[in-house]
Amino acid sequence: MKSSYRRIDLELVHPFTIARGSRTRVGGVILEIEHEGITGIGEAAPSERYGETPETVISFLSLLDLRSFPDPMETEEILRRVDSMAEGNCAAKAAVDLALHDWIGKKLGTPLWKLFGLTKDKTPLTSFTIGIDTPEVIERKVLEADAYPILKVKVGIPGDEEIIKRIRSLTDKVIRVDANEGWKSREQAVDKILWLEEQGIEFVEQPLSSKDLEGAAWVRERVHIPLIADESVQRLSDLRGLVGAYDGINIKLMKCAGLREAMRMIQAGRGLGLKIMLGCMVETSVAVSAAAQLSPLADYADLDGNILVANDPFQGVLVEAGKLVLNDRPGLGAIPKGGR
Ligand code: MG
């Protein structure tokens, strides 16, 4: 098995602002694994929130030597070794996981959703994310999001009620909100959420700091709409601590090191009675198509990271009237833009 990687720079359609900060470009890494004339494509979309940058991904991948593994099918052993190379680095590890899964699907001539035993038309609707912005820009974004029946709105800053009020005055669509750990106390979170309930909000993502599970449990007892953990859940081992604090989990391939662990988190989360959401970073159609392969298992999808990118080098999963549309291509179902 041979591997190669390259840095990519993604330009955003709009500057993207959440409670933590603002960005106009995002760096990522594309990994290719080649074996027996078949190339599997993977992607790392590193997030500084989790201690990763394109540089840390490249440094991790530069230490990766896949030549000692004779067969890409042995994902269990390969990914166990990759995971043990260093703590963290989950986006870099996800690139390997995605490339291996893409290779296997191409080798078998099967899309991954089929290999996982899933039903293609059971994909959920995806939300479209609206970042924090001025009222004028928010208004324009709501109009641009006309084709998407569900909006996910970033809040968690002082005055965020104004954003919701403005959007509610423009549309009666389903709205989900994501506070990105932005509210400063459990009392503030309860006040905000009770007000959001009156605006017909479907659920709230990550109201408090990731470590404050006790606070989340306190909030949960006082509100009526579901609380979904995002920053509080990265990997499988985080699930146990969430019971009682959150109603659901936002699984992202870049947090949990790829499809293999994401599948386990879905099963374990179901066993714990948690709602399952699939999310993404700002990333290309490679990583979004990978997550979409699992989406027939999800209650909620927020897989719009590629739609926020102006120069996506790939094409894969599509969105039609908000619904994720999987294709029949083998593997992740993503190919270079303009390819066939
Ligand atoms: Mg989130």
C-alpha cells in the first residue's frame, strides 16, 4: 500500500462566524492510498478547536507508513495501529479511515451505504447552516437558503435573540440552533432556551462549555426541547458521561477518527437512548459524502460543509430539496469535479 497527501485551501462562499471566531478560508489535506491499481481517497478537515491544523495533519501523515500492511481490507488492525501512533489527531486519522473505506468500496465495486446494509432513500434532510452575521447579511443568507427546509443557526453571542427574531420574521421553516459553548452560565442557557422554545426552535446544540456536563443536566431538567452534544462528544468513550446531560450526540468523522468509530458511536448511542445527529466541518465533498453514507441511520443531519465551500475540488453526495441524495458510485461516492 502506498500513500500520498496534499494540502488544499478551501475558500468559503461567505465569511463564516460562530461563537468562537470567524474565517474566510479553511485549510485541509487530501490523502490517497493506492494498492493493486485502485486509489482510495480520504480527507482531513482539521479544527483548531480539537488541536489540529493542516500542518499537524501533514506531520502525522508523514509518520504514517502503510507499506507494512499487505491488505487494505484489514481496517481493524490498520486503524488500531494508526490510532495508537499519537493521542488526538482525529482528522488525520479520519483521512486514513476514509481512504481505506473508499478503497474497499472501489475494490468490491460497491457504494459504502450498500456495504453497510443501508437503504439509499432513507437519508434524512440536511440542515443548512447560517453563521453569525449582521441582520442584513443574515437576511440575504436566509433567502439564499431557499432550497433548504431546515436552517441551523449559530448563536451563543450577546444579542443572539435578534438573529433568531430576524430569521423567524422571514421564514416559518424548522430552525435548529447551535450555541457552540457560547452561553456563560446554566441560568443564562435556560433563559435563552425557554425563549427559543417560544420561537419554535427544534433543538439546541452545545449550550454550555464541553466539560460542563453537570450544567447541561441542570439545564436539561428545566427546558423542553432536546439538547444535542457536539463539543462534549468526540469519540466513543465520551458517550457514557452524556447520559442524563444530553438527549443526543452530533457525530463528526473529523472528531471520531472516521467511519469505523462513527458506526460504533451510532450503535452505542442508540443503545443509550441518545438521538443521533451527523455533522461535519467545513470540508469537501469527499468527507461530506463519507458521512452521508451513514446518514440513513441518523435522526438529524447537518451535512452542508461542502456547500459552504466555493472551490470544492470534488463532487459526490447531492442535496435535493434539502434531502441528501446518495449515488451508486463505489466507495465514498466522491470523484474529482468534472469527472465521471
Ligand atoms: Mg455544533
